[in-house]
Amino acid sequence: MNVVDLAVTMIDIESTSGAELPMAEFLESYMAPKGWEVVRQTYAPGRDNVYMHRPGKQPRLLFNSHIDTVPPFFPASKDDTWIYGRGACDTKSLIAAQLLAAEDLVAEGRDDIGLLYVVGEEVDHCGMIKANELNLDPDFLIVGEPTESKLVRRQKGLVKARLEARGKAAHSGYPETGVSAVEKILDILEDLRKEPWPEESSLGKTTMNIGLLGGGRAANIVPDKAFAEVMFRVVTSEKEIFARLKAIVAERAEVDLITSNDPCDLGTVEGYETVVVSFNTDIPYFKFNGKALLWGAGSILDAHTSGEKIRITDLEKAVAVYAELARKCLA
């Protein structure tokens, strides 16, 4: 199966975050007959990480990406230039390229290559955190994300948090008899939007996204509960940003940290163009002593959109690039 057909096959497998099992089953069915030892690691029912290696061998290099996608699912389509579909660039096509690169390396006689594909990267990095229980310690980790075919030398950190406000329900004709939880959340969010968050010379600005917002029971009831989920792209310190968030919220709402990590520096290889990115990956959550590299075809600007796509020629080149990166790392 060529890389385009393999990518289309996987894009057509629905595996939004929380329901990744069909992708785990496909990876096992595709790679086990090729002589790979496949380990399925269950994070939760219906959510399996997949670790693959040559029988009896401990990999010095791991290819890695995530098998979950953001919602909503939509299947693959293609024309002469592009492959479209959920996961086209983030990251099923890149997984396809890594699988074929790994096969090429094995055909050359290498048996020190492994592959690790995890659940939950798009939400809370639960799959990669769980993968640490496999006790893997490769010299190199090559992660597939859409980086416009450039090696990433630095990525932003993040703070993802949920805010929950409580109020007092009342008849909306007499709002003075109640306390609006929605208004509490709106006031908090306005204060967060006005806050002068820090900047850093190489990563730029700290940014905040209000990703989820809800509350109330009906239009004629003063709302007694409301919530918001916010995500900061961190350029300084996760602890600093979370502390400032809590200080701004104060007693107006409960603040629960979902996940966080600091910005991190990544490995580079001579001869490859490099870039700094504002998105985050599983890399900070993988505990190992080696060097992490982040590379992939496609653009992050197409990820998470209704027109997600990857250029076919870029994907075809990615197979050779992943193999060559591995050779240079292991040389």
C-alpha cells in the first residue's frame, strides 16, 4: 500500500478523542503481519495506545504521533493535489509516512526502530502520560505533527483550565433575588482578556483562547451555574500563568487545572530548515533521556478546520524524510 492509500484508509477510520480504538485495531492488523511485535496499552476502555517494535529488540529510535483527532469526523477525499479529511495533516497521513519509513529502515537491516502511537493528545495528553509506564528510553523520538516540512527548534507551553462559577437561581423577572453565575464567568473572562500576559523574544506573545463556555438552565431563570474552559499558549512559565489565572479569578469561581507544560527546546539536524511554533505536542509529557525531534508535512493552519488537508507531493516526500532523519540520528 502506498502512502496516499494508507493515509486515506486511516483518515476514513473515525477516532475522535475518547474513541480511538478503531485506529489501534487497524495499526495492529496492518503491522503485526509484517513481523512487528505489537503491544496494546489500555488507558481506558476503548482507548488503547499502540507500541510496536522488532521482536526482542529495544528501540533506539521511536517514531511517534497521536491516533486521536478533534471532532467532528469527516472522511477522506482527494484530488490531484490534496488529500482532505479529519486527520489529513493532524496526524494520520504523517503516521502513514512513519509506518512506511519504518518498513524501509527494517528492509535495510535495522532492528532498532520502534513506533509509539497514543490516545488523547488533542485533549489532555493522557495517552503519552500512560505510555511512560512502558519504561521506554530511546535515544531519539521523532514526532509527527504538521510543521510545513521544517524541524521545530522550540514550541510554546500551555495551561488548560476549567472555571466553574456558582450563583443563586431566581425568577428572571426579579433578578435582584438571585445571583447570576453566567455574569460571574463573563466578568472573569473579560478580566482575563484585558490582562497584559507576558511576551518572550523567540516565542512571542502569551495567547488565551476561550474554547468552551456555557451555563444556565433557561432564559427565564437567573443562572445558578456556569463554566468556561480556557487555554493559554505559554511563552514563559506554566506555573506563573496558572498562578496569575487563579489570582484574577480569586473567589469568583473554582479553577481546575486540566493540563500544563512549559515551553521546550527540541532537537535539530544539520541541513534541515527550522522553525518556532505556537502549538503544543505530547513531547513534554514523555519521560526519557534522549533527544526529541518534531517534523511533519502539512500546515498547522489547516489542522482543526473544516478544510483540513495535506499536499500529496509533500506527503510522498515525508516517507523519505522520516527515514533519512532516523538514519542521521542513529549514525
